Amino acid sequence: MFATQYEEHLASQPDNSRWDGFCRGDIGNDDVDQGSKVIGRMTSGGGFRVEITEFWWSDWTFFEVTIDGRRVHSTEDRGNAIIVARWWMNGCPA
């Protein structure tokens, strides 16, 4: 007898995987080009670490601007990401 339905489910799976029969969405995506790289890393006068990171998956690309590791902006336009990063580098003028 099983203590919970979860334990019963695990025991019924061939390899005791809770993911058996569940599609994670990664099947058939082995040949997709995906990744990320930092395309800009600077330190502002106020001591903030400003980074622009490019992410891509197949033919889709987007950019994130992070300040001290915290995402502050995300866009599909590289130029827009650079403008936002420069704005942070200049101390966020009004």
C-alpha cells in the first residue's frame, strides 16, 4: 500500500520518473541553435554594473539589460537595449 497518490504514481512508472508521459517541449529541438552571450558589460559612475545580454533561439533574438544582476529591460531591438544601458550609465537623467 502506498502512503500517497504521488508514491503510487512513481511506483507505476517504468523508471520511477514523475515526468514519464509528460512532454517538456524539448523533444525534437536538439538541432535548434540557441544560446546567450554578454555583448556589453560596464560599470557606471555610481558603481552599478550594467550588462547587455543577447539571447537567441532558432531565428528569434532578444536583449536584456541588467543592473547588478537585476533585469530592468527586455527588448527585441539591440539599439533600444543600448540606449537603455547608456541611460543607466549616465545616472538615469530625467
